[in-house]
Amino acid sequence: MTATDAPSALDPDKLFAARLQAARARPYLATALFALHTVESWRVPTMGVDRYWRCYVSPAYVARTPVEELAGVWVHEVSHLLRDHHGRSDRVARQRGLTGPGERLRMNIAADCEINDDVYGDGLARPKGIVYPSTLQLPSGELMEDYLRRFRLGPRTQNLAWLDCGSGADGLDRDWELGPEGAHGLSDQEQDAVRFRVAQGITGRPGNASKGWKRWAEEAFHPPQPWRELLGAAVRSAASGSGAGEDYTYGRPSRRSAGLPGVVLPSLRRRPPRVSVVIDTSGSVSDAELGSALLEVAAIVRAVGGRRDLVTVLACDAATRVVHPLCRAEGIPLLGGGGTDLRTGFAKALRAQPRPDAVVVLTDGQTPWPTARPACRTVVGLFPRERGRRSWNEDDPEYVPPGPPDWARVVEIGQ
């Protein structure tokens, strides 16, 4: 794909015919394909994009490449922009301390591994020399950030040194790009609008969209949340709220006793908060989610200052098992597997002496909830379920359990 042919004028008819063919093959990407502004360039090896949605095109490359292959390259380049590979590359570079053109080439290769399975085939020809995960003996279906951890530049990538999809793929500005001051660039808001229209088209009429594009569209509407931070913050807030962990003690008399000679008044002291964790062990919760729940127990211990003796754990499906004081999270037997009724878990947690200052519930939400607000604060860590999925009930197949009540702080736990 190296472009060293004799100079010739760009053939716009051939280039735009390829874009039209790309839009016919991938109609859900049409908005993004026609949002690109083409720039003729003799310095770009083949075709490349910058972070402002300009597509740089080599006239020689267009002249020697069949329309069918050009259509695939159009989809390839716009896929980099839709998936924000330039922004993600910049974030990865900052987080992992990656610098230099070699690392940016590695990011370009990793980004290509993420998208090429979804780009070619089904009406779009596969050019020679493109990189797939299998080229590097890597599994398919992963993200650029995952691939970036799995390979280094070496013998397997030496034939990919020509790869250059522009700053839109790896975040590194090229000297053949027009930059932020150039004409016909899209603003951040305009780029988001294009992504929204494409995601809306995929979710509204998914048709033949690949699983990768469907997953991307779903995340475009519901971006992942930093749920570990949110859950930790919710637990800390519940355990340190007004009234939580406070009690009167005569161990240190109140300063108001000075105004009442002969009377000893207790002072209000703050003690470390007690937390009860109710884990849903019903049959609808997978082993992986139970493992994740144990990890969250450890995180909850950290959120209350590392006092394991103040955290208790209850395994609950339709009935509540033994209340376990926490010594080691991995030593807790999570028994269950039946139906779900976490109301028994709430009741047992609130009957404990001393009473907890906060109750944390880790569940998939397929349960009835207490009708009355508990006397302490409640945090619900919710394992995600597919939207629209219905709960099975042998007496009422159409039964859909209600969501968590308004009085609970809800944090959706990622996979």
C-alpha cells in the first residue's frame, strides 16, 4: 500500500463512488461517511484521517486501488473517528507513560485490530496486508486498550511499519495534516452529534450491524461509569452521614456539665460505623457476579477505614443464612441458588445488635423490596441486566419486579 506512483490528478468520481458503495454496504454509517471532508494530499501514504474529521487522500492510491477496496478503506477510516481512537490513545498514553512515534504506531495497530473484524466482509472487499488480531496471534473482539497490553513491536509487526491512518487513529499529529486552524474541521460538539446520529441509527434499526457496532452504540448512549468509585463514595457517605455512628457516652462527660454542678451529662461521641452487606445468592446471580460481590466486600471494608470487625455479611436468596462477621472476604460461604426475596435479608440485618449504620445490598435487582424505608441508610450495588429482560415467575410469566426503591442509593456495577 505504499504510494510512490507518478503524480496524477485525484479522481473524485472514483473516490466518491467508493464512498457511496460504502454507505450502501453499511447504511448505519452513512451519516459519518458523508460528514468527512476530503483533502487531496501527496504526502499521505494511502488514506488517513485527523481528529477534526478530515480525510486525507493520496491521488496515486486512489488511482491504483479498485472501488471495492476503497469502499472498505472509507469505512475503516471513519471507524477510527467514531470510536474516538485519537482521544482514547491520548488517555492511554498519559496513563501508561507511552511516548514516541513507536508507541503511536503500536496504538494504530491496536486500533486496527479492534475495528477490522467489523469493517471488512459482507459487501466490502478485504485489502491485502491489513492487520487482524489473528495476525498477531491475539483473540478477536477486544478493545484497543486490551490489545495494546498484549503485543510489542517486533518480528510480527515489522511488515506493518507502513501503517499510517493519521492522528484520528493514534492521536499523534502529522505534518501533512491541516491542524486545528485548517478549514472544514468539525468541532467537538459536531463530532458528538455525528456519533449520536450513527448510534441512534444502529439501536433504532440494528439490521445487519455487527455485534461490535451494536456494543459501541449501546455504550455511546450509556457510557461506562466509574462504578467502583461511585460505590465506595456511596458507602462512605452512608456510613458517615448525620446520626450514623454517633452515641452518648459517660466515658467523657459533656462540657455542659460545668453549668450543672453535681450532674454528669454524657457527651456525644462518634464511633466507627457498622455496615451490613446483604449479598443476593439466588439462582439468577452468576458465579462471576458472586466473585465480584466478594471483591466489593473488600472494597467496602476499605471504605469504612479497614475495620473488618464492623462489617457483617449475609448471604440471602429467598431466606437468609448465617450472619458472618467479616474476617476474610474469601472465607465467606455464599450459599443459595433458589428464588429471591431480599426482604428477609433486610429484616435480619436490621435486627442485629448493635444495629448497623448502613446496609449495602449487592443484587441483580430481581427481588421484592421492603415497603418501608429502613432506619439506616441503604446503598444498592446493582449487577446489570439486559434492558427489557423479564423475570421468570412460574405463577405469572409477565411479572416484572420493581426497581430499587427511591430511598436507596443505587450504583450499577460493571462486569
